[in-house]
Amino acid sequence: MAAPTGEVEVVNKKPAVRSVRRVANQIPEEILKDPELQDAISVLPANYNFEIHKTVWRVRQAKAKRVALQLPEGLQMFACVIADIIERFTGADTLVMGDVTYGACCVDDFTARALGADFMVHYGHSCLSEFHTVHTQYQGLIQITNYLAELKPDYEVLVPQCRPLSPGEILGCTSPRLDKHVNHLENKLEALGRSFTRVLLSEIFPSKLALMADVDAWVQIACPRLSIDWGTAFSKPLLSPYEAAVALQKVEWQEVYPMDFYSNQSLGPWAPNHPDNQPKRPTRKQPQVCVS
């Protein structure tokens, strides 16, 4: 799931040369300098950038009638204020989506469309999955990777990267599209004669899993951090793919816990991108040549 740990090493500073930066799709001045809008935004905490000016502009551009707001739990306390601002300065109706979101992997455009929204503001990260059901704007409140690009002209910086993770990303949940035929965990369970059942959930709750008391252990493939950070909250073992690989005797336990579940350079067969778990490609037949 994450790149190997590595420090960012600053070699030496370059001469200070500033280039003029062009801004595409610039927000109109009448929105940026609207005193009433500025006063409304001042209610929100100054250490977060909710990009209200940009949101108002985009909603007006799209001529949206109903705007859906999707925020992570830690920011939902500001949802009503943001909704009031959008309604006041765009004339659109707003609705706050109560389902939890952990970032770009949970853009709930289907629910937004079902609720009649024609515009959605997702407070998370960039899009990791393709969809076309509703206009969506992505808001990133506190980001790091953008500042790495800002520092690059001034410094010679060595930034570690483990694809497909972003440069400098040590821990993240960036996931490429995985082949649907990669069933390495189920194949191992079948080989050991263990029974299993697939369970699909929008979110993994301890109370939900507790209802299925006949299950002895769970292997969740949503995010390894669920097992690492919150595994003790569950009544039955909640294993990550790596922990399941150890329990199924595919690999030995490692002193340094591997966080490379989505890495293209995975350290072991617990990861979907490991060569052992890729579907076998058919062997290309070589043409036969007859010489007479």
C-alpha cells in the first residue's frame, strides 16, 4: 500500500529565479473580492482552505440546481456552514451526504445522482476512478505533494517514489485497477480446505461483522490500516492481506511490517501486483517454417 520509507535529501540550494506562473480558469474578481462572501467564509477555520470561492464559481458556471456535499467525518461539523454559503451565493439547493468518506476512493456519485444532485463537491483527493454520472469538483484541504513541485525549482531534491504511489508518498491508498481474476487469497484458502464467503460492505463496522458470529476470522482487502489501527475494535481477528498470508503459511512474519499492498514492486505474494498473483498470459505460438 505504501512506498518504502525514505528521507527527502536536500543536496544544495539553487539560485533564486522566479518565473511568472499563469493561472488557467482564473476565478473572477467579483467573486474573489465579494465582501459579503468574505464575511461568510470568515466563520470557517482559517487553517483549512475549503476553496469556497472556487466552489461558488464552479456551481454558477454549471448552473447547478442541487449541490451534494461529501466530506470526511472530521470535517462534517462544517458542512452546514458550507451548505448555507453555497445556497446564499449560488441560489442552488444543497444536501449533505452523511455516509463516511476516506478520500478519493469513496466518491459516491451514484448516491448523489439518486438524490437528484446535478453537481457534487467531494472533499478528499484527486479522482482515482472514472465516472460520468454527475459533475464533480474535488477539494483538497491540506496537501503535501503540491508543495514538492513548488520547491523543485529552488532546490535539488531527491524524492523517493514507489509506483503507483505519488512521489514522496510514504503512506497512501492509491490503487490502480486490479485484475478481477486475481484471487490469490481465495485460492490459498481452497488449497487448505478452508471454507470462506465473500462479504461486500460500503464500510467495515465492528457491529456489522459481529452479526456474523459463525465467522472465525476476517480478511479485509479495503485498506491495511483498518487492521493495523483499528483491528482491536473487532471481536474477531481482522487481518490485512499480509497478515492473512502469514496465517496461511505463505510467508514468514517480518520484523518490519510491510506497507506495500498496492506497490508495483511488492515485497511478497500478499499484494495483488506481485508477479505470483498476476493472471497467466497465454503462450504465443511460434510460426512453423517448412524448408524444402
